[in-house]
Amino acid sequence: MTLAIVGTGLVSPVGFTPQQHVFFSAAGLPAPSPSPFVDAQDKRVDVRYCRHIGAKVPLSERLFLMAKRAVKDALDPLRQLGFLTPREGEKPDVTDLTLSLAVCTRAPSDLFSARSADDLARALASDCGASLASKTHGEAGVFSTLRDAESLAVKSASSILCVVAVDSFVDLNVLAYHLTHPPSPWARDPLPFSEGAAALALMTPPGARRAGSQVIASIVKSAVSKSVSADDNDEPPDGTALGKVFRETAQGEAVGAVFGQSMVDDFRSQEWNFASARNAEMFGPACTFSGAEDYVGRMGAAAGVANVVWGVSTLRHHLPVTPADTKAHFSWAISPDGLRGGAWVRLGAS
């Protein structure tokens, strides 16, 4: 089903809003200076962190703070219309909206337990007064949520689903793990460690019209596909799985912009290069390729939603990095376990 995007949020070391992110990037503002983290040899580790949170705040708390801000920004357009907040002394009437929350984090591990992920999801749902619809993990996990949105929460004109993804590398244990498990010395240097949260407020198109909300963009179709090649093995990526996602979401029109992870590391770059080469006829002659992490740094599980938000904001504000007539874009991401996911997104109502 088509999903109407009625609100977006994006928080990272670069900025507090989607607009700040894309305008700062287009203006050529330098990325934030690295943090004071150093390795065992006193060599500086390039880590970007949210200055308003600080580098010492524990992982679970910083994830909550970033996600809370992104969710608030995504839901603000609806609150400004008088929804989601009962009027003083009154109960919400039948036209008020039912809010559900879907949360995407990094996969549970020794660095971030399943209990921590559950606690974070419950805390975010409680904070915004939502019921918890789903929990997923990994960069591509959110595209499963978008694919299944109708069965999860967006069932009627009075339903709204807020999807938030959050992750951070700003933690001593997380950094220690990655520094002791470096990429191949023959691989190009990956992007700097970073953090962030991104959120989408979604409704059915009739629901958005009924609420009187502006439809910023529409998620026309989402898809996922699993491949054996992943972060923790040596199986070479061949673009088959990501190419399948691209073809399943394509809407019979040339795509004018792609927002993904092609600059994050060699693995994701190779997967995208193969997938795009096999589907070259589906790209417009002036198609541009970029991603949120190109500027922010590695965002982990937040990357999937961040690329959707980044793409919508870039096209919405007619920034010079994309052709002026571009209305549709493809956003994609790959999880560490090999799941590929993507979505076809078009500006305005669809």
C-alpha cells in the first residue's frame, strides 16, 4: 500500500532537523570535528557525536534522547493541527488519531542486549503516548516495517504509524569492538563512526486528507531480500538481492536520485555497483547517487530511515545536487546480517 509521509525527523552530530542536514551539506559546511577518543597508541579515532548530548552519556540514554527528538519532530505537524494532544479538560473525539510506534535498533549482541532494545522501545512508546507496533533491527530492518505497515498499524484513516530508527557508535565498548575487528587492510577506509536517529510519521492517503495534513512525500512501495553475503563472512556481494529489491519497488519510471550506502564501505559499495549495473536502464540520464552517511558518518541501524528522510528533504527543497524536475527517488540500506531493503519514494501525494 502507498504510505503518506506527513512528518519527518533527523538528528545527528550534523544537525537537529532534516532541513539543517541537507542545507549544511549542500552549502559545503565542514563535518563536525572528531571527538577526543584515542586508541591504545594514542592515535585519534574519528568519531562524531551529538554535542548537545556529549560523549560521556551511556549508550542506552543517548539512543533514547536522539530518538525522542526525531519522533517529536516527525509528529509535530500533526500536533500543530490539534491531533495527538487532548485539549485541556476534554477527551479526544472520534477524529483524533491512533498512534503506533515502530522502533529499529542495532541487532541484540554483547554490546547491546535484547533487554536494552526492549527497554528503549517501551520508553519511546511511553514518551510519545503510542502503542508499540513492532521492533526490528539493522539498517534494512525498517523496510520490512514499511512493507508490512498496513498489517502493523496503518489500517484506517484514523491511524498513524511513527517509524523511528536509532543507533550510535559513541560508546567505549562499541568502539573497542570495531577497533579490534578492523576491515581488511586492502579495503578502503570506511566512513567515520557517528550516530543518529531518523523518524517518519505515516498515514494512509485518505487519513492524511481527513486530518488536513500536508503530504510531504509518499512511500509507493518497499521491499526486502536476504543474501548470503554479509558483514561477518567473505561471501562476495553480487548485487542480486539488492537488484531484486530495486526491481520490486520500481514504478515504471526512470529514477532521478538514489540515496543509499554506496560510500559506507567496500561491501555495500560493491553490492550497489553490481545491482545498479544490472539495472542501468532504470536510471534517468541525470540520476544522482548519494546518502546521509556520506556527510554524517556511519549511522548504523539509523541509516535506512535516514536515507529516506535525507532524500525527501533534498528533493523537496530543490537542492542543486539533484535535477530540478526530480520527483521520485530510491532509498536503500543493507543490514550486517545480509538483509537488503529499499523503498520507492515520490514527492507529494501519490
